[in-house]
Amino acid sequence: MKKTLFIGLMVALIIPLFAANGIARERRPCAPGHFLTFSFFINPVSIGYKHRLFDNLYAATNLHYRSSITDLELQTGAVYLIPRKILIFTLYGGGGIQFSRNEGYQYPYLTVGTNFLFLFTEIIHPLESGMEPKYRFGFSFKF
């Protein structure tokens, strides 16, 4: 009897923690309208821009300059910003296509990233066999 009562009490205490708006009315955080990113810590040097289309869906564009092959690459696509923060991290994921100044259309890609404080990091995984993922890390400014 005590064991059943204890389990029932624990379930009753845990359910409000996971229920949305269970205890008090909560305001939904408004996603920023724009992100401007600069990455120069990891080669290649890049600049990016994310523009909110609606809710948490963003149009994303990044320009990379690869000095080793003197090429300018343009990545364009869309990313979805997950509406909840995990500690101080805001996660997002998406995809798009990449164009090169020297080679034209190259390949589609998937991206996963996070914003934290005024920094960001991204992993770009090309959907092309034999290609390795690329990484970005730098400053992110929201406005």
C-alpha cells in the first residue's frame, strides 16, 4: 500500500514539470529576426546571414573564401531554429545547396548548429560521396 501511494505521489509531482504551461502562463520567446555571422577561427573565412521567414524558419546564406584554391563558395538554404533553449544553447538544423565561383553547382548539404551567447558553431555535412564535413565557429550577432 505504501509503495503504491509513493509511486502515485511521485507521478503526480512529475507530471506538472513536463506539461506545457502547467503551473503558470508562460510567454513564448520571440525569435530574433536576423542573424549575422562571422567565422574566421577555422578555415575557410566566411560571412553568413539568416533572415526569419516566419516563426522559427530562416533563409540562410553563407559566403566562404578558400584561399588555398582561390575560390568563393556560396551556400544557400533554410534552417529551423528549435524554439527552446537547452541551458544557454539554441539549436538549429537545415539544409541547402552550394555553388562555387570556379565550378558552378557543387552539391546539396545538411547543417546542424548552435548559437550561444554571441558565438555560434556549425557542422556542414555534404550529401556527396567521398567528401568530409566542414565546420564553422565564430561570432553571431542577432538583430
